[in-house]
Amino acid sequence: MIFATVALVMLLVAAVAVALPLFRQSGQAEDDAAAGQAAVYRDQLLEIERERKDGLLSEQQYEASRAEIGRRLLAVDDSSGKAGVPGGNQSFMRWGAIAAIVVLMVGGGLVYPLVGTPGASDQPLAARMNADEPDLAVLVARVEQHLAEHPDDGRGWDVIAPIYLRENRFEDAQDAYANAIRVSGPTAERLAGLGEAIVALNAGVVTDEALDVFRQAEAIDPDELRTLYFIALAAEQSGDFAVAVERFERLQAALPASSPWRDMVASRIAQNNQQLADNGVVANGPDEEAVAAAAELSRQARADMIDGMVSGLEQRLDENPDDIDGWMRLIRSYAVLGQQDNAALALEEAIGYYGEGSEAAARLTAFGDSLQVSGVEP
């Protein structure tokens, strides 16, 4: 009952603190406000006296202003006198409010020991972990404790890995998925989860490491949705818009009709088709005749064609450097042509434009790494 006694005392103190202002006279606040207004009007009387002496007010203006201020001062004094006399109804309402506050707070304090559990002890984590219906944090702690003692329990890693991913604990998620694969072997779901954790750790960039993981998942299950999405995203980030369109369309066909992803995927398809249109490429890619015609070109003719495309891309980037996809295409074109120095210079220029440490710079760096291209050494 010690807790109940202390709680009751605290409730009494709180009740007094809440009710105390009601003991004040009802007109006291009005009196304070009236006194403040009267002081202002008296200051105004002194002010117009000074302005009269300085010649800023004529005699007529002075008399008119003085009369008006005097009238307001009298009105304030009159209202203050009336407000200071409390009526019977006001007094009754005030005491009624005080009684209600005291009854509610003290009554609650008296009822709690009867219906509550003031003698219940606290529950530290160890106790809560053994509860019949623990919360998520407790469940995670249980699994972590179990895995610390049994690191080869593949089922435990399977359970905790997606929880880590949902809670944005990406490093823990990566380790958990890796352990699940180590113990239980690779599956499309485990590999997709591992790849997603790696992408999240790299600010949304599908790195070579992540792409390799998704390729392994695709080999096991070509219709795994996350695998389809991230491989399509990798193509988009590298500037392979035709491949990105094809990949996103495969994902769109695999999605259920009610999937919330459908709008996002449709938007990606439209964006990549627009990129193809901007580059003068047919949205659905070249037909068989176009491919055959390109294959029949001499090596020099193909090189000339690529050089022309690179020159046009360089010109567009000079006019509008805020085009990260354009920079990726330029870097990739140089890499394909074997011009590693030019690719490195373009990468360095792009990173310099967006600024070291920016999200765009991180994407560009990861893209360069995927092509084995790095900035020029200082």
C-alpha cells in the first residue's frame, strides 16, 4: 500500500494545484486588465501634454484628444468597479468546479487500490521475453538470443532476416540472409532478400555484388518478383533502357492484378521508353532486319556510328549537365570503345558536377565500379 499512499498524496497535491486558481475573485483578472488599460491612458495624457508644449498639437486638437482619453479612462474605472463584485451564480459555479476536480482526482486515487494492481512488480526484459504474448521487440530479442546460442539454426535466420530488412537494419539483414544461405542453402527468396539488403546499404544503387546475387536468384526462380525488379533497375541505372523496358514489362506481366507495384512499374516503363525516344531508339528495340543490317557493317562503320552517338551525347551534356542517365551512357560508351581514360574523365566530371558525397555521386561511383572505371588519379 506504500505506492497507493504516495499516489493518493500526489493526487491531492495535483487537485489543490488545479483548483487553487478558482479561489481567486472572479473579477481579479478583469481588475488587472483594467489597471493596465488605465495606465496606458494616463501615459497617453502625458504624451499629448508634451506634444502640446512642443507645438505638435493645436489647442483644439489637444482638447479633443484629452477629452476622448479622459472618457476612456472613466469607462475603464467604471467597468473595473463593477467587475470586482462577484455574483452569486459565479460563486456557486466556481465552488462547483472546485468540488468536481477534488472528487474526481481523489476518487480515482481511492478506487485504484481496489480495482488496480499497485503491488505488481515491474517486468524487465528477461521477464517480458517469457510472457505469453510478447511484443515484436521481445520476439526479436528471443530469436537473437536463440541464434547466439545456436548459430546454425537456419529457420531462425529465415525468420529474423526479413524483420531486420523491414526495420531498416540493413547490415543485420545482410548478415542474417547470408547466414540463412550458409546454413540452409540458397533459394530465390533468400538471395533476393540478400540482394535487397545490399542495395539498401548502397543508397539504392544496384552494385555488381547485388546484381550477381540477383542473377543467382533468377537462375533458381525466373519469376521471383524482387529479382525481376532489381535486375530491371540495374539496367535502368546503367543506361540500358531497352533492357530495362523489357525487364519491367516482364515484371508487370508477373504481378497480380491487385498488386500495389503495378502503378510504379508502369511509370518506370514509361520513363525508360521516353529515354529511348529521346535517344532516337524505337521503344521496343530494333527489329530483326535492323539487327542484321548493323551486323553487316564494317568495324570502321560501326565505330564511326558509335563515335557520332558519343559526340551528340557530349554536346547534350554540355548544354544540360543535370542528366545522370546521360552521364552513365557517356561513360558506358567510352568503356565499350575501350577509351578508359575518357570514361574516367567523364566519370570524374559527372561526380564533380553533382558534388562528392551526394546521392548522384554515389550512383555514379557504383556505376563506374561496375564497368571497372574510376576517376582520374589526382
